[in-house]
Amino acid sequence: MIQRSRESGVCGIAASLRLACAAMILPVILSSSGVHAQAAKPADAPQQAAGQDGKYTDADGNPTFHQGPDKKWDWQTYSGYIRYNANCIVCHGPDGSGSTYAPALADSLKTMDYQKFTETVVQGKQNVSSSSNLVMPTFGLNKNVMCYIDDVYVYLKARAVGGLGRERPSDHEPKSKSIRDAEDACMGTD
Ligand code: HEC
């Protein structure tokens, strides 16, 4: 279980150790937010998105979006839209469409997989040279991002390959109890 420490108190140590600390914390956060190792996948796992308690996974066991016959999006797609707008839009532009500074994530996720995505968000990425100065920040210790990283991934995946346009996915399923519980456990409720 993740400790209920405040954000500033999480691994309050020298910057040089932070990455190592993030590497230790991340699996805890991911497991408390309901991401399960692929090993748990049954042999006869369906090829299509499978839903459980309001979350959907693809054939590899990674989180994915879902749009029902009633056109309702899953909760994570909606939540990811909100979280993207809070944390990523400033550099990556509205609706994952990119800016002059940072790439269009709605394009990146056409090919980028879940692992590479989470790794980039946790560790950040830099392309600093004489001709460019591009810095993707490290979010590994930011609970407002890490507790919702699956949601952001699912939203961007829906933008990339799920037919979600630039609109807000307002017509969506309700937040399930299990999603609420996982969120409380991850964020820590006082
Ligand atoms: C301060 C600006 C900034 C913010 C905020 C930011 N990013 Fe980035 N991001 C960048 C830049 C710049 C790059 C390109 C870095 C490079 O080319 O080395 C990047 C690259 C990425 C990549 C790799 C894309 C690719 O095609 O290789 C991913 C994934 C990503 N960001 C996800 C996110 C997510 C998710 C958020 C919000 C939680 C976020 N970023 C917030 C600036 C930002």
C-alpha cells in the first residue's frame, strides 16, 4: 500500500536519489491503481477490450479505452481528458494535438506502447543541443499525474486510434467504486 505522505514528503531526499526513489514508488502506485502484471492474463483472454469494474484492458493486459454501443466512453477516457488538460496541455497543446514546443501525443500513441509511455512520463525526456532545448519534465513523484497515468494513456490512445475527436468525451460511464477506491488509496485521503 502506498504511504499516506504528503506530496512534498514523498522521498524528501537529494535530487540525485529521486529517480531511484521513483523507480521504487512507481510499481506501488501502479499496482494500487489497478494495473496488473501481464502474467495474470488468462490464456483465453479476449482480443477485444475486456471490462472489469469500469476499467478496460486490451489483449496484452494493458489499459485501453472503450466506447459502448450507446456511444458512452469509459470513465478513464473522460478522466484522462481532465488530467491531460491539467498537466500536459501547456506543452503538448489542446487535445493531444501538439504545439511548436512538444510533440502531438495523439500521433505518438499510434505507435508508442503503454510501457514506453509510462516510462517517458516517469523519467522525462530531453533533447537539448545547440539547435534545440526540449525538455519533457520528470513526473515520477507527482501524484496528480502518477495516480492518473492510466487515464491519460487511455485518453490519448482513444485520440490516437479510438476515433475520439477533439471534443470533450462528456458522454461517459460513471466512476466505479473500484476506481474511486484505487484513486483514494493512491492519492491518500486524510
Ligand atoms: C514543460 C513542458 C511539458 C509538459 C508539461 C509535458 N511534456 Fe511531454 N514532452 C515535452 C517535450 C519538449 C517533449 C519532447 C522531448 C524530446 O523530444 O526529447 C515531450 C515528450 C513527451 C513524450 C514522448 C513523445 C514522443 O513522441 O516521443 C510523451 C509520451 C510525453 N511527453 C507525455 C507527456 C504527458 C502525459 C504529460 C502530462 C502528464 C506531459 N508530457 C507534459 C514537454 C512537456
